[in-house]
Amino acid sequence: MKAALFEKPHVLNVAQRPLRPLREGEVLLKVESCGVCGTDVHIVEGTSRSTPPVVLGHEFAGTIEDAGASHFTQGQKVAVDPNIACGTCFYCRRGLIHLCENLRALGVDVDGGMAEYCVVPASQIYILPDNMPAYTSAFVEPVSCAIHGIDRANIHIGDTVVILGGGTIGLIMLQLAKSAGAARVFVVEPLGHKRELALRIGADKVIDPKAADVHAMIFDLTGVGADVVIECAGKVQTAQSSLELVRRGGTVEFFGVCSIGETFPFEPNKIYSKELTIVGSYVNPHTFSRSIAVLASGKVRVDKFQLDRFPLDGVHEALTFQREGRTIKSIIEPQR
């Protein structure tokens, strides 16, 4: 089969890769759609962890080609939760499966979905509605992560939320924050086409950080600062500014993935005197079914997103589009 094989930093090749036989508890998936994530970009650039050589792709869905000895059946449409917990470590036994000491992920440590076929543990697949478009199914994994982020942000009805970054995750967070009861959601994003899209899907205000003083504008709009600030850009500059945009007693969530080793200075006294709650949000514990539900119901809509579809041979262009912000989501369609 054809697959996008990551071999080492800056080396990603589309190559023929043999399919191994199914083991107990596994199914063979014919991959229909695989989203390109910022994490994929970081992996290829060597700024995010992985276990090469490995087939990339952790946001994927398709149809079951061979159900093996599982209770699933051939032809079922499914999405794949890529994060595989061991079930026996300290964190797993506390119910914190996403913090598993032995966590492995399809597309990061184990061959993933940027391939014509993928061998997947049956425990990681979720049945999709028959009428869900293939491009929508590629969003199940990122939406599941965003749902965990919304849970962690602890948004209350009537809150004002500021989202830093209007890319894929920022636009998903915008919709989920509204569903969680936020009265106002402001999106800070430097790219014009992303700001326009944020307005179309419900942002109450968009701010261009290149043309406006974000801090002054947020305080002018709120008087005191935001109740919740969610950093979705994965940049140390926006991570640092988030601490200045939140009101006293508010919550800051670091959701975006900064490169390993990047740091910024902060004043602990401000955390103390403002009594801030600062949270991280890591992957998607027990949120996959909820993700499918909100996508199927239309509570989160991706049909208005700019989507660019690529065959496997176009993986490098797909990564470039994602890295440069030229699209909301690059999607690999391995069967093209």
C-alpha cells in the first residue's frame, strides 16, 4: 500500500509499505479521510515528539475492510481515536488515561492514517452516522480534543471568552464556547480570511493583532478583562499575552502546542494577586463519542471551513498549506 512515511526530521516520503497480518483485537481500515494537524507539521520539523519511522496521520476515518475477530462488521464507517493508553499505570488507574505513562498514538508512535489502509486496535474505533461526510469525519479527533479543552476552561453561562488564534482549533473552540453558554466570544487572529470566517460562524468580535492594541481593545470591550482566555495559536507570544487579557479571578487555558523547549518570563505575583486559574489541556480523554454527537447534530459545523483536499502524493503541499495558514484544514484522501 502507499503511505506517507516519516523517517526523521525533515524527511517524509510517500512510499510503498507492506500491510502486516491482523493480530487479535485489531481491524483493517480503508482510510477515506485524514486531517493534517499542526502536530504533524511540528513532527516533520522535529519540534514535536514521535517514534520514527512511522506513517503520519492521527485525525482519520474510513470504512472497515476486515473486522478480524471483533464485533464490528465489514463496511462500517468509523473514526479512530489515536491515543492508546496502557490501562495499568498510576494515571490510567486514576481514570486519567490521557496522562498514561505509556501512552502511544497512531500517527505518532504507531503507523497512522496517511495511508491507503491502516491496522487499528478495535478498542480505538467509533461507529459514525451513515450520512456523515468523509471530510467531516476527519474532524472527530480535533473536536474531541477541543471538547476536553472546553471542559477544562470551565466556561459559565454569560462569560466573555477570548480565543487567541482563529485556525482549525480556534474556530472549533468558538462554536463550543457558544454552546457552553458564553455570552460573547472574541477571536484574535492576524489572517483576514480566518477573521472573516470567525465572524460568519458566530464570533462577536474579531481583532487583528497587527492593526490593533489587543490588550486595550479587550479591556475597552469588557472593562475588566475576559472571564476565560483560551490560547490556541501555540506561540509563546500569545501564551504570554493571555495572562494580561484575563480578568482577576479568571481562567487562562494553554491549548495551543508551543514547540518543546520554548519558554517565556512571567511574574508569579500577578498569578497570586489576580488569583488566576491556569490550566493545560492535553488530548481527548473519553470525549470521542461526544465529538461525533456535536458534529452529527450541527452544534459544531465545519462545512463553512476552507478545506483543501490532497491525494497522498500531495502530502508535502498539504503540510505547507497548514503550516502557512493558507487553509483551515488540509485533508489527505488516500483513495484518490
